[in-house]
Amino acid sequence: ICYIYICTNLNKMNSGKLQNPFPVTTYQGPDYFCDREQETLKLLNNISAGMSTVLISIRRIGKTGLLQHMLKRLPHGFRGIYLDILETESIHHFLNHLGTALLLAESEETGPGRKIWTFIKSLRPVITFETLTGAPRASFDFRPGQAEQSIDSILSFLDSQSFRTVIAIDEFQQITYYPEKNTDAWLRTRMQQMKNTVFIFSGSQQHIMSDLFASPKRPFFRSTSIMRLEKIDFIVYRDFITDQFKRYGKEISNEIAEDILHWGDRHTYYIQIVCNRVFTAASKSVTSNLWKQQVYELLKEQEIVFFGYRNLLTRNQWQLLKAIAREGKVFKPTSREFLSRYGLLNSASVLRSLQSLMKYELVFSDFDSEGTPYYSIYDILFQKWCLMNKY
């Protein structure tokens, strides 16, 4: 997916307000966005200083929303491009996403838009339009090696404009899976030649992103500011939830909002899902039974996904995944106590299974406030389901 911003009214009332103040699909504007004031300011300050930034976080914390929120607040004279390259598998796919982002940057009816569209058309892509949204998509058909030349042409075109450009590339670690080798070296060399363009490289596979930008062996070493995105402050998030209900004529107590935040561990995506459902289910005020019932129904709806995990994994991997889910955080996965508590085989088997679970992105590794490494589950819903069941 790559775009500047396409506003949809599918979920809005006639007044322009969303029917539900807790959107779960895409950024819907500052009225539905919680905090991140300091993070937004830091990104904007880096942009104004001409410094590129690496934004790293685990999944579901709100990284993409922050990028979209920030791009709406660019200083005068800047234009922003956002592209999510998670689905790309090659430099050719990257080109298609980048080309599409430019087409979406401006309507062809505007002066800048005509210039952009004319340039993209000069590269001879196939341009199609999505049936539902009418959004354009660019698809290039080149021989091997030509994609890099076209990307270079696009970057040169952007860098030569009267405005300055911010290119935010989400899930940037995906380039390490491209069959083309040394994509980061090629892009780093190209960046060094650009005077009018700033990049934001965002990613959720923390170990890969750290290797790309913090390892002295990699081309991007010390070429950017590195920013880690943490969870939203507990009190700020609580007040945001209660205020959103109040704005729409409904009521949720501080205590219940806090219970929801504790339950979802302040993972933005999961908090939004629960609040979205609770808001819809509540006629006026939210009771403890109401929000817990919504959570229960949500977990039951997801069971087919969780059983899919079981079918995907070996028995040892499945047992380890459930063990980590029930622990929440595992600091010593090979300790005798942990192995015994969950009937796991041995430390060698656990380490092999752990590597597989991390590869599948079911488990991630992080550090606590004291710098001690631990392992945890990506999917909060799966974790809560494991605590609810004995499968």
C-alpha cells in the first residue's frame, strides 16, 4: 500500500464526524489520534534540520499512525510521501509502490499534479484505477536492472522540485528479503546525492532494523537519527478514551478505561479494537460486564486464527508459544524452572523453537527498563485467549 492521503467517508456521519471515535483501519485525523506530541515534534524537527530518521517499534504500537499524523503537519514548503513496502518482494515491486505514491500525491487536475503525472507517464507505466476508490496504481514492466534506473529518475525528479520532499518508507526491513543484493548500499549512495529530500525509515522487525542502521558493517551506519517508539503514557491514554466517549454523548469511567488499558497492555491496535466494540455496544454508559463481554466475544471470534497457529507449528513450537503467552514476558526461556513449569523438552529444543517463532513473527525480543532482554508475544489477543483456555 502506498499513498499520500486518501480520505474516505464510508465511516462518517453527515456531520463529518466518524460514527465511531475509535477507528481501527487507518488514520482519520487529529481528533481521533492520541497524543504522540513529543514524537511528532521530534520527527518534524529532524525534517526541518534536513536529518533523516529511523523509527523503530514493535508491531501494533501506532507507528504507522504516527507517520501519517506527522506528514499532515509538515512545515510550509514540504510535501510528504508514504509507502508501506511490507508486501514488496523485489526492487521492481518497490518501484511500483513508489510510482503509485507519486500519482496519489496530487490530483492530475492541479498544476503540481500535472507535472508529476506527466513525469511518471514518461516512464511508461501501466496506470490502472481501483474500482471502489478510484485510486491510481502504477505498474512498470522492465528488464532486470532497469528498475533501479527508474527509481533513480524518480528520486532525481523529486529532489529537483521547488518544494522539499519527505519520503516515509514503512516496514523498511523488507528490503533485506529482496533477491537483489545490497539494496541498502545502493539506496544509501543515492541518498547522499540528494539535497532536497529527507527520509523516514520505519520498521517493526527490531533486530533487522538495528542491524541495518546501527551496525558499523552496514552502509546506513550513523547516517540517520534513530528513534524508538514507546507505548502511550497510561494517564494520557486513559483521558483520551474517556474524552472520546464524552464527545459522543456516552460515558466510560476512569476505572473501566484503566482496566481496558491494563488488559491490552497499552498496545494501540488492541486498545482501539476493544474501545471500538465497547463504544458500539454501549447505549449510554459502559459497565464492567459490558466491556468484558465484548472482549470475550472478540477472543471467541479469533479462535479460528489461533487454531491456525497450532496447525502451522510443530508440537514443541506450539507448546512454547502458549508458555510464553501465559508468562507474558520470559526472561530465561531455557531455565530449568521455565522448562519444568510448562513441560518443555530441553534448552536446545526451546532455542530452536524460539528462533522459528521469531521468524514467523509470533514472538519478539525486547529489553525492559533495566536493559534485561526478554521474549514476549506479538498478538495480545492470542495471549489473552491462552489465559482464558487450557488448549
